[in-house]
Amino acid sequence: SSGINAEWPLRPGVLLLLLGLAATDQSQLENKVANLEQALASLIETQDEDLITLTETVRALTETVTAQDGEIATLKETAAAQNTTIASLETTRTTLTDKLTALESKETRIIKAPTGSLRSAACLVTCVGNTGKGNTTWTGSSSSGYTYTWVSMSGCGFVSTPIISATVEGGSYTYLVLMSLLYASNTQFSVWMEGWVFTSRYPTGYSPTKPGTSTATSGQWNVHWYATGYVC
């Protein structure tokens, strides 16, 4: 017959060939499976590493955000404190402005200055002082009956001669002596004590009749003074 009968038994050589081909296919399939398993394991390992890296990145970003939140909170607290300070300064400024306005409404005025022209009342300053009891240097002549001392006003900063008022305090006889102010400038003036004044208590004068440096020194005469003038 020209056809092959299905029931015709396979020859041994053909059977071995078929079995060899089947074994080859099985080996190739196993290799492919092994390769796929290795590739899958490598992919899983890579993804795990990527996941670990991502986790670390997220943790670092979280820490950074937390730190920035803390800095923002600190900045907010600082801003709040500065706002409080600004409000306090503004209150102080308002208070000082009110006080200045009140002072300007009660400002000292000079009607006529000793020297120079009148200036702004805002430049007026009153300066007071004392030459010191027991520390005042008196110069003069007991035989001629006078003594004087210089008073410094250099610390006041006057730019012109101020209006000066002074009195002499001491332990002996200052009330019996004529006092006058001489040679006034913007930095100093002198106080002169001269002669004995005849009073109802001492109608013929007081002995000794000529005061001098020794009387002023022993009596610890000192000058109390105040001056009002311009500093600008």
C-alpha cells in the first residue's frame, strides 16, 4: 500500500529519534524556566533595593520637613516676639511724643537773651550745680576786703551766655557780704564777695570789717547756681 498504516509499528530508530527530540525540548524548556526564574529573582532583588532606597529617601525627606516645621515654628515665635517689641516701642514712642507735646506746651521761654539773638525754645536747657562745700577755691585780698571764685559751666554745653542765678552758702557771715556775678560767658562766671554790709543788726558794720579768702575758706563758702540758656 502507498499510505502508512497508523497501526504500523514504529521502528526502533525512529522511536529513539522521537524520544531524543522530546528530551531536547524538555531540557530547553527547563533552561527557559530557570532563566525566567533567575530574571524574576534579579528583578525582585532590584525592586527591593529600589524600595529600600525610596524608603530611606522618604525618611530623610520626612526628617527634613520636620526640621523645617520646627524652624518655621521658631520663626513664627520670633516674629511674634518682634511684633510685641515693635508694639511696645510704638507705645513708648507715643508716650514720649505725648510728654514732649506736654513739655512744649509748658516750655521755658527767654524773653531777652544776654548776648546774641533769640533761638528756638527747643534749644533751651536749664543747668544747675554747686562748687562744693569745703572744696571751693577762693582767691582775693583780706586787706582789701574782697574774695572771689570761678564757677565752671562747661558741662552744660551752652552756645551763648545763659541767664544765671547764684547764691553763696556758708557757715559764717555770708549774709553780711555783698555778692555779685562778673565775667559771665557760655562756659563760666565768677562770684565776687566784697565788704561788710551795714544792717539794723550791725548798724556800724561787723568786725572784722574786711572779709577775705581766709573768711571764705574757714566758713566753707560755696556757690549754688543754676543757668538757663541755649545749647543749639
